[in-house]
Amino acid sequence: MMNPVIYVTRKIPEEVLQPYQNMFNFRMWDKEDVPVPRDVLLKEAATADGVLCLLTENIDREFFDYAKNLKIVANMAVGFDNIDVEAAREHGVVVTNTPDVLTETTADLTFALLMATARRIVEAADYIREDKWQYWAPYLLAGSDVHGKTIGIVGMGRIGEAVARRARGFGMSILYHNRSRQEKAEQELGAVYSDFTDLLQKADFVVSLVPLTEQTAKMFDRDAFNNMKSSAIFINVSRGGTVDEEALYDALAANEIQAAGLDVFANEPISSEHQLLELDNVVCLPHIGSASEATRTKMLELCLDNLKAVLNGEEAITPVK
């Protein structure tokens, strides 16, 4: 009996695949930094039993119509807004994601971005690179304190709680907004539930950690930024689609909010001509929230373990429900 065929949509290290080589026949797009073309993806999906994909792939109804033999799509991400989950169900295909394994790493990046934005770290580093540092001055590149301030976390899931733990270490007051109350976070971390508008009005740092859904699309709009303090700093490590980028640009350009730190954008990748990069009070990163070597390897291993389980007739480890 032939081993199931797995198509991997981006080049990944052979050593990660090695423990699974006897179980599967792997086919893989041969580039690490360029997404698989749509026509190649559809052609490969037509004969695959499983697909290991990234957020860059649009796994839509057309894809499932092509993928007649497909049993599982393993998405190397927590979010799955790149996948038509309803179409997958109709075609009897299991969809999995990679929660938990990237929680702490993404929380590290979130807090690093918050601190870099508050203390103007990137701007200060560029100040030296551009040979501008001639004198010391009392308010040269003065930023905002982090300790003792109020953080407002929108989306108190696993990553939100991990960010709250870090905030607690900085003596911050913690507000949060979520679809449901998180009593554990309230009891263990002293987090205080707040409605969305109240959080925006009180927080010194507003951190978006919500998934992208119909309800959260552009939830950070002009009204949201108008409700923030003029000294507020906005951080987005969720999905770019949760933000109205035009409204954010206008708020920053008019100093209606102080600064923003962004790891995600509405349309990725962005170029150096993106309008937000015109502003000195924005720190932009190329969607590296989970980008530590150890975590990315764990994410791939979880994808492969999900493929193994489903194609062996077992329950997926982390199914999208």
C-alpha cells in the first residue's frame, strides 16, 4: 500500500520532515521565501491526501473542488482566516491549526514591540546609523514609560493572558475586553473586564490580539482611535484586517494617538512605500510574532502530527471547530 501524499506549500528543513519520511510521500514547493503559485497549488492539491500550508495560501472553495482525495489541511498558524472552513466541512476535510506552541513566543514579541514603540528604540537606533547624534539633550528621543501604566488587551485568549503576565511584571494595571469573561485571568492576574469603549478611553497601551472574523474586521476604526488618549500607543499582533489602516494613519499623522507598533497588515507583504512607513511614530515588523527557531519548528511538528493522526484514522490533535 502506498503512503499518503503530503504536499507542503513552502520549502522547510529536511530534518523536520525526516521522522515522517517512512509514513508519507512528501512533495514540496522548492522555495522558502516565495509563496507557491496558485496554479501549482491547485495542481498539487488534486492528488494530495494532506496539505501543510501557510497563511499565504488561499484555501478556498475552488481549492477544495480540485482536491478530490484530500483528507486534511494543516495550517501553520493559529489563525485560519485564509481557509474556507465551511467549504472544508462540506468536502469532508479536516482543518487544523497550531495553538499553544506559539503562545509564549508571540507574547514575547508583543511586549517587545510595545516597549520598542514606547521607548522609540528603532528611531533611536536609526538616529545613530544616520549620524545624527551630535549632542546629548534633556528630551532627546524621549519616549513613554511602560512600568505602572495601564494596558488594555483586546482579545484575552492564550496569547492575551501571556501578555498580561508580562504586563503584571511591569506593575501595569490590566484591562481586557473579550467575547466572554475570563475569570481565571481576573483572579490570577488582576485583570479587569471592560467594555470596548471604556478600555479605549482608559488604556495607555491598546493591544489587539483578536482573531479576524466578520465581527472584528476593522473594529479599530476612526471611532476607536478617537476614543483613545492622545498619549495612547496602539499595538497590533493579531491580524491586519482588524484595523482600518487609513483611520490609523490619519490618527497618527494628526497626533490623535501617540504611536503604533504593528506586526500585521491588511495586505501582506507591504512594501517600503506603504503610507504608514512615512511616519516616525510607527514601528512596523514583517509578521514575525511566532518567529523563533524553536517555535517555528514546533509549529511544523504539530502540523505533521496532525497529518499523521488524521491519515491514520485518528482524531486531529488541534482541529479547527
